[in-house]
Amino acid sequence: MKTSQIALATVMAGASSCLHVSAFTPVSLSTISQYSHSFISHQNLLASPESFSTTSRNVMSQLATERRTRLYAGFLGQDDVQDNADDDEYDDEDEDEDDEDYPTLQRRSQSTLYAGLNLDPHDPNPSIKPRPGRFGYRTQVEDEAAIEVPDDQLVQTMSQDEREENLKIMRQIKKNDLADLRLRKDHAGWVEANNDLKKRIKDDPWFALNDRARDAYQLGEDEKVSYIQDLMAKVGGPPPGIKIGPKGYALHTEIYDIGISAGRAASALEQSVLEERIKRGRAMAAERKKNLEKEQRDWEDMMRNPGDREDKEAKERRERTMRRLMGEIEEDNKKREERAKELLGQLPEMPKDSASSLERAVQEAREDVKRLRKMRKSGKGLGEVSDDADLTFMNPEDRAKFIDAVDDDDMSAIAKPAKKGSAAKAREAAAAEASGGRPRLPGDVDVTRGEINSETPISSISSTTSGPVTVEVNSNYNTEQSDPPMRKHCFQYTIRITNNSSTDTIQLLSRRFEIQTVGSSMKDVVEGEGVTGRQPILKPGEVFEYTSTAPLSVRPIGTTIIAARMKGAYKYVTLSPGQEEASQEQISSGGDSAAELGTFHFIFPEEQRVKPVQSTDAEEDEDEDDDDTTAESATASTTTSATNPTPASTSSPASTLPGDTDISSGDISISDVQESSNTLTEGVRVQVSSSYRPERSDYALQKHCFAYNVRITNELSTGSSIQLVSRRFEIQTIGSDTKDVVQGPGVTGRQPVLKPGESFEYTSTAPLSVQPLDQTPVLARMQGEYSFVVLGDDGTTPISSTPLQAKMDKFHFILPATEGV
């Protein structure tokens, strides 16, 4: 037992002293050198075993003293510092006692190799033991890996499949296992996995050769790179799944299949952005330098030639003006050509130069002279023109100039009217365009005078049957699209065509209408193919119905309530049994029958008619003559109205519904009064706002005009297009017990298609003839809805034939506070 204690004391004494102290090794782990410390005399210890306890105590005291000495003054480059006074005294007393009775442990001198050494902080090579690696000193696996095999002894011991499997495991360890073990702080497992990776790298000599090739390439040793590549080929090249780059070696990321990291991708992006900015900055700097050089040259030119700059600028302005004018002229010529091509079907023959233009003018003048001579001989005279005659006439001076150049013998050549040329057709088209773009006919006298013949009934409807076809029409006034102060009145009419035949199928081919506004001496003729762009087929008993509008520029007169008269006809063809549609020959012929559209009238509503003027007693006293004239006028107007009574149905342009009680009474809640509304229904948003138009209103006559702006937006979540097909509005004026219902196809005469996110916006007016009430500034309330269909992917075909409704919430027409005060 005592022998073991003596051995332990010996080991402790040796561990407490060390000649070389590592800067990075704890003092408790330092080892004592056999050449620099005193050792305990085993014979003395063994000779006096009974005194071992005291000796052991002395040894431990010496160890503690030396430990404190190293702790406080054992650093390299510093002098020893004094020990604790109490400890020194205690140690001295113990030493004295031990020297007298017991064998003593020889103390190692405090003076070591580095005692009292002051190190230079700027010395790059201090006498300090080297620091071990990150994970301690090299392991046995690393030592084995460090052994290099001579190049002539390199041999591939694995097959290609084994190499491929080995690479797969290496990638698994590198990409997943090591990272996972590090996150779990499993150091032992990490070291084991890392050693496995190094062993697998050593098993395949290609990896060591790849590292040597990389180092050689980076050092610029091309011959060595070629030599190493030959060695790579000798060991079988790279494992399957690794590609050698253009530098002669495989990258680390290629070996372990490591993709680019997010940080590196962001860095590359930032670098590309920086390069782009630098590029733009250089371009801007170059442009700026170029501009500065140009300004310098301009300034020098101005100083050398003061007037040239102004002349140059004036010349450039003239050139810009000429280019703009020539561009406008060219654009106008293109429009004329397109218009002529649209009207004539082809471009007219135009002269190529001035000589050909003059020759053509002379030829036309000769033909004019020939025609005039022919007209004289036939006794028609110059004031009458036959239906086949051209509309080109000569001035008297031109006629006198070219009359001698015409041979009388050439009159036989024009016995028959010559076919009209393209120039003549162009002149006729221009004349038609000047008259509104439509051919015109002499109008009815009663409509021109505004005194409708009593034999002709004034009605906004008609029904006419021609053979197996019945054509019915009903017209009304469109308040929404009308602007009475600007003499713009819009009417809409609905036509219903019925095939009354029990066996025959017909197809409508064309239409022709004659419209004469009151006060006009001419009728406008409107004709075209099909009906609303189609040529519908009506089987026995089927009906075709459509609605259209007629915008008229007309002023009401006091002698009649009509705005215009209209009639027409529809050409159709009867299809043979089994025939699906009309042939091209039948279409070219214009049809074999016509269905008449009976005469009907567009009638002004009550508020748009001219009221007869009644004389008063005060006026009679002041001016008797004027009173007689006024009375006669009033009597005549009253008689006319009585002679031509208008049905109540024709005075109202729309149907009616029961009105809201608050509008009828005028007791409207302030919270409900609003000039605008915003509603989203079925994915379609309708926004509306109203405003008062004082320039078109007259408070004294109780005439109030409002404008309202409507915006319709397609907000369907499906991303489909829509098409507006119709509208329906309900308007109730203040104090009225009923609502007027206005409805019709399209919006402002169109049926717009709205793609996803698109909007359609329009502004219309609402003229109101109403007496304001004292308790509210509201003059009317309006609400309604727009019908639309959802279109398919092609943007033209409706998905369903049933339209959806987009609500327009109620809003009010509010009289401003300044009006009527």
C-alpha cells in the first residue's frame, strides 16, 4: 500500500514540472522532463516507510508551490513573481522539519530554460511548441493517406461498377452525412464518417491524381498536367458520373455533385447587376461626352459664324414643317383612296403625270361637248339631264375652246350612252357623300311643311302583310342617347318579321329604308345587304326580331308632333325544298319578292314638343294687333292638335312601373341621397356619377339637364371576356307616382366586348322637366342593369345564350343649392 503511494507521489512530482510549456496546453497536463527536475530517492523512502505520511505531505506541498509559481509567474517572457507570504513560511517550516528527520524530495530549481526571458513581440518565430490541427494531431488514417504511391505503381483495383458505387457513397457522406452529424454535434460520428470518406478517396487513385492535376494547372505547369492526365487514363479515367472540365481536372463541386448555393447565386446576380450598371454608366458618360463635344462645336461655329446657327435652325424648322405637311397630305390621299375603294370596289384610274392629266381633261371636255350637242338636237336643252347622262359639265369658256375640235360625224358614236368610267363613279360617290353618304329622293310635301295630311294617320307603329310575310314595327324615343339642346334626338325601333307560310322557307337578303325628317325636302335612302349583318332564314311560322336606333338631327316645330317618317321594304327569296340557304345567283339577283315595311313615324315625347302660345288680357290691352296675330296662331295650333290626336301610348317612350313612395312624397332620407354608386355584380363592376348642366337648363321653365357618366369594368375571376348586349333603366322624377322604364339593345348603339380588366365608359344626358319640391333638392332617382354574356376562349362565341345582369345601383339627380334661389 505504501509502495503504491510512493509511486503515485513520484508520478505527481514528475507531472508538476516541465521544461517546455506549451502556450496552448493547460498547466495541469504538462509533463516533467527527466533531464530538468530532481527526483525522489526511492531508497530513502523505502528505508523509512513509517515516515511516509510526513514525506508525502512535503511532496504535495512542493507540488502545490510549484503549481502556484507556474500559474502566476510561469509565462514565457516574464520574471517570477513572489509567492504568497503565508505559503512560503509554511513551506519553509515544513522543509526544516523534513530535513531533520525524513528523506527529502529534491526540489527542481525554479530557474528553467526560459526563466527571466523577455520575448520580442515582433519576433515571428517565438520558441513555442506548434499548435496541433483542428481535430488534434493526425490520425492513423491520415498517416496512411499521406503515404504516396509511386507513379509507376499506380493500379486501379476497383471495377467501374465498384467505382460508381464508391462515388455514390462519397457524395452521400459529403453532402448529407457530415452536415447532419455536425448539426447533431456528434463529433465521434463525424470523425468516423470523415475517415471513411478519406479511405474511399484513397481506394481510387484517380482522386489523388485529380488533385495533383488541379495544383499543376494552377501553378501553370502544363507539361505536368499532361503527364498527370496520362496517369489518369492509366487508372481508368474518372469514375462514372464525373466529367473532366476544359482545364484538365474535375472541380470539387462536380465530384461531389454540389449545386450552386443561394448565397453564391445572389452574389452572381449582384455581380451581373453591378456590371450592367457599370455598362450603363459608361454609356451615359460617353453620351454626355458626345453631347458636350457637340455643344462645344456648336458654340465654336456660332462664334465663328454668328448668323449661320439661326439660318440652320430656320431651315430645319421649314424642313420639319414640310415633312409634316407632306405626311398629312399623304395620309389624306390614303384616306380618299380607301374611301373610294370602299364605295367603288376599286381605286379609280388616276393620271400618272401632268401631261396625261391634261390629255384626260381634254378628252372629258370633248365628250361633254358631244353630249351637250346631242341634248340640243334631241330638244332636251341644257337644263335637263337624262338618267344615263354623266354629271360632268363644262364651263362656257372651256366649251368654246374645245367645240371646234369635235367632229360632227362623231355624234353617231355616242348614240348609246357610254358606260360610266371610274372617274364618273368617283364624282357620283363624292356627291352622295356630300349629301350625307346616302342617296336622296324628293320628300313628301306634308312632312316638309310640317302639316301632316289628315288622311295619313300619325302613329309610331305599323303592321303590313305582303304575301306570306308580315312586318311589324314599334318605335319610341330614346331619352338616354338624346341631347335636345343640341337638336340631337335619338329614336329606337323594333321590327318583327313573321313567316306566315305553312310550307315555304324564306331567307331575307336585303333591306331598303326611306327616312324623311320634318322640315326637310329630301328623303334619305338607307339600303344594304342582310339585316343587322345577317341574312336570316325563316322557316314556316318562325319570327325574326331586332332593334335598331335612328339618331336624328331635327328641331321640333309647333305644327306637328312627329320628328320623321319612315317606310321601306325587305327583299327575300323562297328556298326550294331541301335547299338550306340561297345560292349566289339568287343573292346577286336581289331576291324574288319584297315584304313592305309600312309607314310609321318617330314621335316626340310630350316634354320635347313645342307648346302653343296663349295670349293674355294684359297683352290684348297693350297691343291689339299683336294679340290678334297671337290668337290666330294659337287657334291654328290648337286645331291641328285636335285634328290629329296622338294615342297616349305614343307620347310615352317607355313602359312604366309603380314608383317609390319616398320619391313620390319627397320625404327622402338624407342618408339615401347620393349622386353616384359603385356596384359589383356577377364579376362586372358598374360605376356611375351624375352632375348638373346649368348651360342646358332653365329654372324658370322647369327644364333641368343632368349628365351622368357610366364606367363598366370586367372583373371576372375566370379571366373570360364579356359582351354587353342590352341595358334597362328605371327613372322616377320627384313627385311622380310611376317609374319610366327605358330599355334597348347595346350601349350607345354598340355592343362592346370587354377583355379581362378592360373598361367601357360613356357619358349621357338626362333632360328633366320637373317642378322641384321645397323639402328636398332631389329631382329624380335612377337605377338599372346591363345584360351581358360571357365569351369563350376565342373571344367571340358566347358560352351560354342566357345573359347575366350587372346591376347599376340607384343614384340621384340633385339640384345644386344655388339654383332657384
